[in-house]
Amino acid sequence: MHRAATPGDIKEIKKILSFYCLETEKVEKNLADFKVAVLNERIVGCACLDVGDVVELRSIAVLPGYRNYGIGSQLADAVLHRAATLTDTVYLRTTSPGFFEKKGAMRLGHEDKKMIWNDCAKCDKFDICKQVLMKFNI
């Protein structure tokens, strides 16, 4: 089961994101755009639709003991369903491209990240970045 995140979920969202070394600084700012997966009254996953200059699926993570049960897929579907009301293209940067390809995302070129995100264009680790740029056409 998934639901919209609430202020009381911030600590758990940050724990899940930290487990995978994902950014936690924008959780409060983007809280209204987060979905959380809840199982047995425990938050076990999260995902965010970051609506800015670029509509981005981000911060998608599921605790290790709860992976491979479709939780991440359900979270991605929920976020993409909302995205469909806003845009026809959703971008993401991921180290798990296979997961998103199964959901219909297409890989884009590494250099394209610099055209889409300012933080990629300015990043001193760009040349060694392992994140794959992908997009969904909704």
C-alpha cells in the first residue's frame, strides 16, 4: 500500500534514502510530492515526483528486506500516474536502469544530463558518474 507522505514521515524517508546514499536535503521541500510505501505500519519505501524546470522521478528506494515484492514498481506507477496529469515526459537518473526499462523508460546519452540538469553540468564527478539518464514518455 502506498500513500502521500506526511511531515511525520520525514525521518523514515531520510533513513531509507540514506541507506542508498541518495540525497536527503530536499525531502522537506518536496514532501508534498513524495509517496511512501507502508507495510505492517512501517514505511518501507519512497518515491518523489520533483516538479521543477524538469519533471523528475527521484528518490525512489525500498528497504533491502522488502525488495523484489513489487513495492518499487507500485511507487513508480503512483508517481508516474501523477506525472501524467502534468507532462508527457518524465526524466530520471538511476543506477538501476534495468528496473526502469522494464517499466518502459528509455536510456538517453550520458552527455544529455548536462543539458537537462544544471547540477550535472557543474558536477566535478560527471566523468565518473554511474547514473544513467532515462526518460518516460507518458
